[in-house]
Amino acid sequence: MFKTIANPADCGVRSVIRFLNANNVNEIHRQLVEIYGENVMTDGMVRKWVRQFIDGRTNVHDEVRSGRPSVVNDGLVAKVNEKIREKRRFTIRMLCDEFSQISKSALHENFTNCLNYRKR
């Protein structure tokens, strides 16, 4: 029996897929599960990566995605922190109303970071 490797890097798993595919190995997913465990990657994703490597892909790293640009900057964080210090009794909802350009989750994260900083 093999020793299971916990928490493998995605690019490492893709490198193994690329290697096994280059060696014409069948049942790549089964072998990945043996080494990395049940939650490594779905069989469908393994097949998708095999197809990409067959089509000529060589890079095993994630491609850069454009995503949504962040509106949060140091100045805005300072304004939120100032508002938090100014009014001790507030809710995240109140901050959302005040800073509508920032998502609720980003405000919550900033508030949590602010609290953790104060505890030091």
C-alpha cells in the first residue's frame, strides 16, 4: 500500500497527469486517487487535462484570469477603519450602506482584520 500525499499542489497533480499521459498510462484518475486520496480531482477533470495535454498544452499552472478589478485600496481601507473607530456600535450592513462600492464580504474581512490588529 502507498502512503497518501495530503494537500498536493494543483500544478503538481497536473504534472503527474501530464507525465502519465505522455507514457500512455490508462486509468490515470485511479492512480491519482491511490496516491493523493479521494478528493484529489474528479475523473472528468483528469480527462479534461489529458485532452488539453494531447492538444499541445505544456503549462501545468493556472492561466491568469482577468477577473473583476478590486475597488479596495489603502485610502478606502483607511476610511472604513476611521468610520469603525468613529462609531463603535455599528453593523456590517451600516458599513455596506456607507461604502456601497465595497462588497459585504470585503467589509467583513477588513473589520475582522481591524479587530485582530487591536488585540495585539
